[in-house]
Amino acid sequence: MEPLDLFDIIGPVMVGPSSSHTAGAIRLGRLARAAAGFAPAEATILLHGSFAETGRGHGTDRGLVAGLLGWAPDDARLPQVAACAAEAGLKVEFVRADLGRVHPNTARFLLVSAEGQRVEAQGSSTGGGAVVLTELNGWPVELSGLYHTLLVSHRDRPGALAGITGRLAAFGLNIATMRVARRSRGGEAMAMLELDQPPDDRVRAELEILTEVLWTRRVDRL
């Protein structure tokens, strides 16, 4: 069992009225930005359930935008986030949507970079500031931001995972959890590796040398 930290006991240090709708929204936006791998220039955000019903009053809209800007939950600029987003060149549109049988505090992000790269991500604020990103470009993930995480897209071939984990071991990185999904046998697969230590850029460079690895992405602990 993982030890509790101060955040688990007393909740997040934050600006805003609600840990779920404000602090959680900021953390969710930060996770979506990190998982996308770029600072978005355009964002369409689909709001589901209570995010759609009461989000504006609780600052959910401001929080999600603040997270996409990379801000922390205690950033004092939160009341001015709309002006800061415009200054940063981030255009945001909110849409009320029914995303199906998901947590009521759920948002779906359609993100576009300045170069036209597109990423879709979906996640939920599950209470007390805790969040989980559940989908990335159609891949099922479970990103909580509690660990340093590597996302590794690779070909579903024998030995591919051994090569990946072997490189991590060579850098002295311990894997806390690992989840693997694939679209089809022998096709593209996705490994999500939560690590006890932060990987640096050398780790990603070494992984991307591997023949079976297609791309990597680092998501730092929140």
C-alpha cells in the first residue's frame, strides 16, 4: 500500500471554491497538456455532468484553461485566466456534452498545437483535487499525476517490452506500475509506465532508438 502524503490528508493548496471543480479542473487540464506533449493553441473542451451543470459557478471553466496553460492549483492569477489565455494565444471553446457512463466531473479535450498537431484526451476530477486521465487519442490510460510517467507507443512484437524495461533499468529507474494496451495483435501497442524516479530526456532518446518504439511522451508528477 502506497503511503499517504499531505495532499491526501488535507487536500490541495488552491485558489477557488471547490477542490473537485476548481483545483481538480486545473490538475486535469495540466495532465491533458502534458499527455498531449505540447502547449495548445486551440482547445475545444466538452463538459459532462456536474462539470456542465455547475462548473461555471465553481470555476471549472477557469480551472481547465489554467491547467492547459500549465498553472498550478494555487496560482493567484486564476481570476485573470481568460486574459492570460488570450495573451498566450490560446483560443478556448466550451461545449456541453453527454459523454456516456462516466464520472459526473468529466471533460474531453480536443487540443490543437500551433503547428496543427491534434490530440484528444478525456479525464475526470474524482474528488478532493484527485484526477485521472482515462483516454488519450483512443488509448485507454490511467494517468493520475501521482507518479512520473512515460507513455511509450511501440509495435506489438516479442521482446519489445523487454527492450523498453531494460533501458529503464539501465538508467536506475524503478517501475511502480505498468499497463499495456494494443489495438490489434502485431499492431501498435501503448505502454504506460509509472516510475518512482523522474526520467530525463536521455531516457526518452534511448527508448526512441529501439526499433520497435514509435514515440514516447513524458508526463511529470503533478
